[in-house]
Amino acid sequence: MPIKFPSDLPAYDVLSREGVMVMGEDEASRQDIRPLKIALLNLMPKKIQTETQFARLIGATPLQIELSLVRMTEHKTRNTAAAHMETFYRPFAEVEASGEKFDGFLITGAPIEHLPFTEVTYWDELTRVFDWTQSHVHSTFGVCWGGMAMIYHLHGVQKHMLPAKAFGCFRHRNLAPASPYLRGFSDDCVIPVSRWTEMRQDEIDAAPGLVTLLGSDESGPCLVEDAGHRALYIFNHFEYDSDTLKQEYDRDIANGTSINVPQNYYPDNDPSQAPQNRWRSHAHLLYGNWINQIYQTTPFDQNRIGAY
């Protein structure tokens, strides 16, 4: 599939080397089709790593995707060069003021789980984002903390602190085999988990309109559909690279932070061995299915997005 973004974005070279078909402006303009407009609101500290991970997944379909990168307006990142942010990211206030509409909108997690939602410095603007998606986005996908925050804002479902970090690769059951988002899924699959909080299944069940599609006996609900708000929420990390959990584990060990070896990740749970990626195929299935659903249902006239 062709994914369109600036050829000087670091992800362009990374994905090109991996065999993902990427396009510059000139090539994209020669295709007589309307590309799907997907935006990524990137709340993670390592912006380049995160944007590459999601671009890899949404770039694996036959459809042309135009990817836009969005940031919170006033929040300043300390982990990504200012020049990168200035060149490739648009503040949400600018996107909001433009009246632009999107076929899909991804909202990432953020390493601020310990804070109550309302104490997050950009919470007021983020709730504006959630409300804005209802009139300017055809389908929204909230990931990890981003999904928890959106489900809290729209449904009042709380997150809860865990006694220990849920950390590792856990088996998840396919609870809705007929869902178009799980087309091609096995009866169960492995998904990386890395969080200090959880959403509880009974509280999700009590919220009208929410349906859990993937869940784990060990780590709880994972993928939730919110058809009324044209949204999906996933609390775990299909987008992770093979070594992302290793990077988190090595960082905590180097900082002297008490952390368990990520479960079911290294062979024999031995961190001296190379980790194994057992989620990649299902990751591509999920995000490919999401893109396909958008393509099948979004209005051709982008001005009609949200007008229903």
C-alpha cells in the first residue's frame, strides 16, 4: 500500500527499507483516487519511534493513506528535537481552526498513568479533541492511555491502579469473531501489555453501547468498540516493535526501578535471550481491518464526515 508523508520524515526511510510502499507528494498526486486522511495525535515522549510504529501498521494495505501528525498545542516535548516537531507536527488548535476533517484519527498513550485524568496539564484541550472527533472524524482509535482517557470522557468509565505493572505478552481471547475488526483473527492471540492501570470489564459492561472484542484472563479487557461514537479503544500495544518491551525493561533496570521481567516475552523468561515477536501478524490484521472499515463506510465527500 502507499502511505503518503514527507520524504524527509525519518519514518520514510525506515519503512522504505522494510518494504512498505511509501509515497512522496509527486507520486501521490498522479493517482486519480481520494486518499484516506488519517491523523495521529502523538502523546508519547519518543515521537519518532511511535509515529514509525503506527505508520508501519496503517501502511500495510492496498489503499493510499495520507498521514498527518498532530500534537497538543501548548505541551512541549522534551524527548524529540524541536526542529522535528516544528517541521512535521501541527498543533491541534491549528487543525481545529482549519475545519479539516479526517477519515481516521489515532490517539496514542502517554506515560502519565499515575495522574488522575483531570490533573493532566493538557486535559482540557484533550477533551476538546474527543468532542471534536464526533463532528470531524469518521473513525477514532484510542490506544492505551489515550483509549482510557476517551472512554472516561465519553462514558465515565474509570481507570484503576494495579498493585503491580501489567508487563509482558499475554494471551487474549477473541470475544467477537463476527466483528469486522477481527476478520481473520484466531480464537486467541498474544498482545504486548505495559501499563500500571486497568479498565474493569464489569464497568465497561455497565456503560451503554460498549462491546469488548478482545480480552485476557490475565490482563483484563483489551479492545472495546464504541459504535455510537464511531470509536475503538485498545488498552494494550499491538504497535510495539519486537524490542520495545526490552527497551522499557532495560531502562528501568538501568534506573534502579523495581520491575519484573516481562512475562512470556523472552524465551524461557530469560532476558539474556533475544525477545520473540508473536503479535506482528495480528497487529497488521487489526489495523488493516480498521482501515478497510473506514474505506467501506466513510463518505467520499469529506465535507459529509461527521454530518450524521
